Amino acid sequence: MAAPTIQAVPKLYDVIMWLMGRVEKFPRSHKFTLGDRSVNLALDTLAVLIEATYTRERLPLLRKANVQLEQLRYLIRLCHDFKLLSAKQYAYISNELNEVGKRVGGWIRSQGGAA
């Protein structure tokens, strides 16, 4: 089952790299709230996906990662609504998060669960 892992983990890693670069430019009033929360949630999700790579009981972890991705989507939307991300940046990161979600969903299905 290495194929979904190969797809989901590096994709989320790239999302985190991009996100950290943007959060550095947030104004102080949002950097330590929305910014840090978004980055920490993305890092937590990456940790869950890596853990799922090394365990036999993947399904609960993958479902947790799926929920965390949805939470991250809402935080990113808040960043956009507060004008911390441009429309172009929001479109880009939303698409990337959707790609990660599709890969996690495929991984869930490959484990016999419903995504």
C-alpha cells in the first residue's frame, strides 16, 4: 500500500512549505492566530499521515487526517476572507488541499473504508 503514501505525504509536505512562506508575511494581528493555527494543523496532519504509513491500523488515522484537512480548508478560507491571501493564492492552496484530500480519500478506500 505504498502508492497512496507516496502521493499524500509529499503533497502535504509541499503544501506546508508554501503555507509557511505565506504565514511569515501575515500581519502580527493574524500571524500568531490564524497563521500559526493553520501551520500547526497542517503539521499535525502530516504527522498523522506519516504514522499511518507505519502502522497496520491505518483507517482511524486516515479518517482523522481527513477531518483535519477539512478543518485546514476552513482556516485557509478564513485567511482569504481576512485578506491575508489573495484570490490567486487562495485558489492555488485550495486546489492543493483538494489534491491532498483526494489522495487521502483514495488511501482510505484502499484500506476498505468509505472516504
